[in-house]
Amino acid sequence: MTVAAPPRPDLSPEARLARRQRRIARAIGLVVMLAGALNIASALTPALRDRISLVDTAFDGSVSDLAAGATALLGAALVLVGRGLTHRRRAAYRAALGLLALSFVTHLAKGLDVEEAVAMVLVGALLWRCRGVFGEQVPRVRATSVLRWAPRLLLITFAYGIVGLVLRRGQVSPDLTPALAVREVVARMFGFSGPLTISGKFGTWFPASLTVLGISALVALVLLALAPVADRFVVHDEERSRVRGLVARPDGDTLDPFALRHDKRYVFSADGRAVVAYRYVNGVGLAAGDPVGEAESAPDAVRRFLARCDAHGWRPAAISVRGDRLDLWLEQGMRVQYLGDEAVIDVAGFHLDGRPMRPVRQAVSRTRRHGITTEVHLEGSLDPTLRRALVGISEAHLDGHADRGFSMALDGLLSGRDADCVIVVARDETGAPFAFQRYVPCRGGRGLSLDAMRRDDSGNPHVNGVNELLIVDAVTWAAEQGIEEVSLNFAAFKGLIEEDPDRGLRDTVTAWFVRRLDPHFQIGSLLSFNAKFHPRWVPRYLVYRAAGDFAPVGLAAASAEGFVPLERRPVAAS
């Protein structure tokens, strides 16, 4: 099976404008980085003799040296700020203008480098000309964070320098005075020579340590100012209630209920009739599935979600998007990557007859011969004794590991919070429960989505086949309730695992990597398990904005789903 992306629709006017602005921002960011590199190269090369003599005549001879050091530092800062410009951050625009202005001065001061000074002016003029591109305003939390940490980092370094000089004042000449100490520490923090001479080994490592700490503090501040803004949106009960109402729509998706996970935040359309559920992970705004709610309002919810990502400097992405709803994202200039297929059983046509269903039929017969029985409960009606037993089974199954799930799982297992969830329990020949599955109602009660599979293998030798039995009995119960479909597990990279001699180079390479990962994540075994039931396969995709976003978005998705422990606390928060 060749995995082909659907044809790309025409971009919306808003998306075309945004794409043009992003391209301009990336180009200007590159120009500013090159200006930074020019600064560094200029600081490392000697000035023309006749020009520097004019500077040394007009000013103290140390001015040119100080200016050269400052030019190098400004160059490094411009390289860092250029990256922020590529993300259209207003803070980076303002910082770049200031750094370019200072660079103009230092180029003249270090040796009348008129050519480099003019280059800084031209880059600044270009930046000013395109100022409308950098319209993403940094929320107040950013300024608060920077203002809180800037003095701390610099004061700690300054205090370290003063205390060091006082303790070793016997190795310092001329005699240490408060004014000389301040001048020495400030100069060394930024890589310049100070007015003091420091002898011994102390004089070798101490000035170098001040420079390292001072420059590190400056780099940290620049990175802090330009880093993505942490997600500080709080979900209120009223919002979650609105989402729950949208999830209950009969024309929704099988993944809609998972928007109610408590690790998700929400962006509503202007009319409130559609919502994108997302999570912030390591600089990525990761939406889970498609917008929930009315189809007419879904495009606006997507636009608003992308706008929130842009305002915070996040990389936007969405995971587990249906193939027939990709246009919502592609119209906004997003890219697409196939992820796999959701297995959906059509209840009306499900049966165990015939040769194709023989493996499932045999598994069900085998477990029943060993006295295993099943029963169906609503989570809200579980008696306390059974609930405690099921919690123990879940803990034994997880064996101390964190539960996985983001786009296709609901949290709060057995908490009773979602009382209408369906719990299918397996009991052994003694009547003791040892396995269960949870299904979440979807599509206004017309469907069920498998949410959790748990079993305790330690106490029962006949566990093989119990998951097949639980699924079959869940589908049987669903048919009795008039439910139309049951969604099973997601089969990752189904179209890549299956052999296809006509596969393109990209998919061939991807398939090779997927097969290498299979022993660690049991991708193939899960596909084989789902395929036993001969379901209807629903392709699911990952959408992201830029080619350079693919790797960080992929890692963010793996972290959110619980496969890779990469998530960290955001640094830019108040």
C-alpha cells in the first residue's frame, strides 16, 4: 500500500498572507544572522593602520580594544536574535534594531570600519522596512519573566567578582579600591581587559571565569527573551462543560471524547460552536485530532489555534487528523505526514463466521472453555469492591510505569468522573476479575472508542485470547444497545509496515525506520491484532507547518503520548 498525501487545496487568503510573512521573516532572520557573523569576523581581523591611528589619537588607546570585544559580543547576540526573527517575534525585532545600532557605533570605534558600519545601517533599514512582518506580540508574562531573572543573573555574577577580588586583594595591583573593583568586574564580565593586574594562578582562571559567567548570563537572557512563551491558560469548569456538549454531537468523530482529558487546553471558534483541544509540549502547540463541534465553525477554530501558537512563538501541529478533514489544516498552509490507521468495527456487519474470523473465533472459544466469563458495567455503577479490584489490575498491568495516551485515550481511569464509560470485565473460573477494557461513548451514543486495555497476567495461566473475548463481547453488547461502531486501537504506520514494491523513496526510507522501531514499540503486533477483526481502516495524519518543524513536532507528539520522556517545564513563565 502506497501512502499518498491528499491533494493540497488552495490556500485561504489569510494563509497566503501568513506564509508570505513567514518567508520574509525567515529571510530577514538569515540576513541578521549574517550581520552577526560579519561582526564576529570583523572583530577578529586587524583594523586598517591609518584608520585605527585616528581612533587612538582621538581616544584612549584601549577604546579600540574594548570596541572590538563589544563588536564580537554584539555579533553573537545578533546570531541568536536572528533565530527569533525567523519566528516573527516582536521582541526579536526590537532587540535586533538595538543591536544593529550599537554595532554601528562599535564598528566606528574599533577602527573606523565604515564599510561594516554602513552594512549595519542597511540591515537595520531593511528590518525597519519590513517591521509589519514582526507583529507577534509577546504576552506580558515574557516581560515579567525577563525582568525578574535579568538582574538576578547579572548581580550574582557581579557579586562573585567583587567577593573574589576582595578575598585575593593581595594579588591585585594597584591597590584595590571600590571604583577599580567595579570597573574590573564589569569589564571582565563582558570579555574586556580591566584596570587591574592580577598575579598568580588566580590571575589566570579568575578573569576567565568572570567572562564565562558574564557571557553565559547574557546568552541565557537572550534565549529567555526569545524562547516560546509557556502556556498559562487555565481551563474553567464552564469551558469544559461547553466542550462536553460539543463532544456529545452525533455527527462527531470517534476521537472527540478524548478532548476532555484534563491535560488539554482549548481554543474556541468565535461563535463557540467548535473547539480545538491542544497541549503545549516543548515549544509545540500540539492539537489532538480535528476540531470538535460544527463543521461550519471548524475552520475558524483552526485559524484561532494557529494564531495562539504564533502569538506565543510555538510550532503548531495536530496529531491523529482524519484524512477527510485534512483540508481544514492544508488550507492554512500546513504540511501532512501519514501516521497510521484507526481500526473501526461496523457493529451491524460484525460476526465470527467464516474462515477470515477463525483466529478470533478460536481465541474466544479457548478462553470460554477455561471458564472465563465477561460482564459489562457502566463506570458510574461499579460497586466499590469491583472498582478496587479493577484498580489493582490496572496497577499490576502498568507495573509502576506512567499511563500512555493523549490523542486516543481518556484520563481518570476508574475515577468515576466519566460515569457513562463502558467497562467490560473478564473473570476467571473462580469468579475473580483479572482483566478489563474501557470504552468511551462517542458520536452522541452512536459509537464506542476503546480507551484502555488492562490485564493482570500473574494469576491466570489462560490470559491468551482474553482481549479478543472482551472485544467480541463489547461489540455484542454494543449491538444490543443500538450502537453503530466500535473503534479499536490505533495501528501506527500501517501503510508503511505492509509490503509495497511501488512505494516511493521517502516512504521506503520511513518504512525501514519503522521496522527498526518495531521491536521496541510492538507496532507490527498491534497491527496484526487489530487486523484479526477485519475492521474498517480510517487513516490518521500528523500536520505541521514547516519542514524544519517535523523533528521537534514528532518528538513533542511522542512525549505527549508517553513514549518518550522529553517534556520539561517551560522556562519563561511567571
